[in-house]
Amino acid sequence: MRLTLAAAFAAVLALPAAAMDKTGWPTEVTIGTASQGGTYFVYGNGFASFIAEALGLNATGEVTGGPVQNVTLVETGDHLMGLVTMGPAYDAWIGKSELAPGLEHRSIRALFPMYQTPFQVIALRRSGITSVSDLNGKRVSVGPAGGTPGTYWPQFMGALGVNATISNAGAADAAGQLQDGLIDAFAFAAGVPISAFAELAASQDVVMFGFNEAELPKILEAFPAMAPFTIPAGTYAGHDYDQPTVALWNFAIAHKDMPESLAYEITKLAMENPARMVQIHAAAKETLPENWDKNTFMPYHPGAVRYFAEKGIVIPDNLR
């Protein structure tokens, strides 16, 4: 599915689009997102709309399988931009992508930090499921194949000795399957609040969780790229308990051949408009310049390097 967004309202910004250096700019930019009902879909399409308004460029968000697919679509030049979590991006960088094994993705460049992706499970309360260990022998959807949750949840369950029947589906479809009793749980990962989870919480009696005290240390030891994270009470209506879990950082990336001036303007747009970014999705509260250092391996695009330098942030040589 491709959402074409009209370029309009450029005059609302202090710097008119006409005053920008558009040398070499493409006629359109496609941003790889993920499945409908997930945070990438909302964030990516919202930011595409913002690009259209502010830069006078036809920008579109496209449904994909998620980060594993997005990083390869950018590497091959099929998409000029993509949204990725840094675990799958690093795997692709070193040639260990599940989608393109053996291909070192060295044409990808970082633009800006987005937010952290925590891993979370939702189940109907009547199922009696309250932990990842309870998923043993259950039917569990882990999101689209090739997405961050589809990549890591089977590995997490394997590390905990949990043997579940795994299936793949987009976030909206998986939520419908849970509601209809076709699966027992939906294990996902996205910026919170996850829209599909919020919709289920509004219509069903559900329980949500990450990893409990016994599970969390095992996951952190087995997966060093993960960081501990707490989904705070109140993130979802009616759920007044903290949920300890793990998370990965997300970044917007571009192909190295994106014109420097375009990469500069896109990075500036995301970094200097926090109120608008949070309007797009609440997870964008972490879309801030100071989080640039959450990328430890991928070179920044020269246009992004120029923007950060203007803000007094010197990107180290190993990330240029």
C-alpha cells in the first residue's frame, strides 16, 4: 500500500521551500515503514506528510515487512529512506541479514534517532497468560516476517525454553486474530503506545507484559544489543502497572546517494520540531539530537553530519 501525500502548506515554516538548495533532489521520496497498526506505519506516514508540507517534495510512506526489509530496500536503492531498529540494521551491515545473507549493507547512512522499541505481549485476560513462559504450547503471532518482533521474539522464546506455535501477520491482522480467538497471544515490538494494543485494550479485557524478574536477566545476557526498558503504568488506559522489558533503538536511514542538502533538510525537520513530531506519534518524544550517540556503527549521512555540527555535536570520524 502506498499513501501519496500532496505537497502543500510550505509557507507555514519560516524558511520557504523555494529558498532551499534543491540541487539533485528526486521528484519523490519513499519511506519504508511496516505493517498497519504498528508505530512505524504511523510515524513514517506522519513524517512523510511533514516532509511534503515543509519541503515541497512528494513523500510517501509504504507498508513493508519492517526493519529487516527496510534496510535492504534502502541498500538496493528501491527506497530512498527507511525506518530501522539497530539490531537488524547491524546484522545487515555485517552481512548477516535474514533477507539478504552475505550482502554487507554498506550503502546505508543514518539520518536521525527516532525512539526506543520495547518488546511487549498482549493476551486476553481469560486466557490466564501472564508471562512469556506461559506462552509455551500456545499460538503466538510475532508480527510480520522480517520485522523486528518477527526476528527477535522466536529467539527470545528459544532462549527461555518456550516452545510456541509461531505465526506471522501485520499488527492490525494479529490484533484481529487475538480478538477472534485464532491465536492465544500477540508478541510485538514498537514505540509505545502501540496503536493495535491500545485499540484492543479499549474493546477487550486484556493483559500486557514484557519479561518478569526470572526472564529478564536471561534475555539481557543472551542478547547484548538489548537494553532494559520499563513501559510505565498508564501508557494504556486501564493498565496501571509498570511492565519491565527490553528495547532497541530506532533510526531513520537513507541511501548514501541521497543529495546532501536533502538529507540536511530532512534531519533538521525531525530534530527541530519536537512538538510536531510528538503529534505524529507519542514515541517521538525521544526524537532528539542528544540521542545521536545511540548509533554506534552506521556512518551518518554527510547532510546529517552538517546539521549536527551546526548544533555543536561533532560526529566522530568512525561514524562519518
